[in-house]
Amino acid sequence: MLSVQRMTPFFTSQEDFRLRLVFAYQYFSIIKGGEVYQFVPSEGKEIVVNVKSLQVENLGEVFVFQRGSKFIRLPLYQLLLISDLHLHLSTILEGTLKLKIEVPEVVIEEAGYLIEELEAEYYDRMIDYALETKNRSLFIQLTEGML
């Protein structure tokens, strides 16, 4: 199995619902058999992600890695299968995408009421605990806060 040592996009751009991650020399490297192979942008050099489905769209893109005179050519789909590329990709996406989810005001209000209700129940349980354990100082502390 391969592991990704470094994966930093040289350039990113978002067009509609596609995010393009472009890689260059020294920004992408893999480890195979304990040896580090550096990315060479001779063929494929970008990963295109659909931000709606979070799926990679250009799975046929071929990435080339080099160590001395040895080259490794891997299609993107194979690189995703035999390495931890998806972990690095998800980290990049988390930092790049700024998803804006609109929450209706009614939901926010209901959540606030629910939190208040849960806090009140927790407070009551703490008072019950103080009574059960005969912890007078905790009981006084909790009940004085109610006045």
C-alpha cells in the first residue's frame, strides 16, 4: 500500500459546484516501500471534486511520481484505492470549503428552548444528588442560585 507523505495544492479554484485542486513539484509526494516519490506534473496535475456530492470527477487522470530514474504512473482512481489519499483530500476540502447552511429562525428558537429545558432538568438532578448524598454545601449553593 502507498501512503501520501505530503499533499498541498499549489492552486485551488471553485467554479459553480466544482473545486479544482492543482498540484506542482514538491507539493505532492508518496511513500512506497519506504522510499519517497515526488510528484511530476508531466501528465495529470489536478483533482476535480464535485462539492455537492463530494465525489472526485476526474478519476481517469494519471499522476506520475519519480524517485531518481524510477517512475510510478497511477490513475487517480487507483491512487484513491491503494493509498490514504482520501484522508488528505478530506482535510484539504474541510479547509477549503466554507459551507453555508441556512437554518430557519424557528429551528434556532426551538433549539434554544430545548437547551434551557435540558439545563433545568440537569439542575434539578444536581439538587437531588446533593440531597441523596447529604451534601449540605452543594445543596445550599444550588438552591441559593435559584432565588
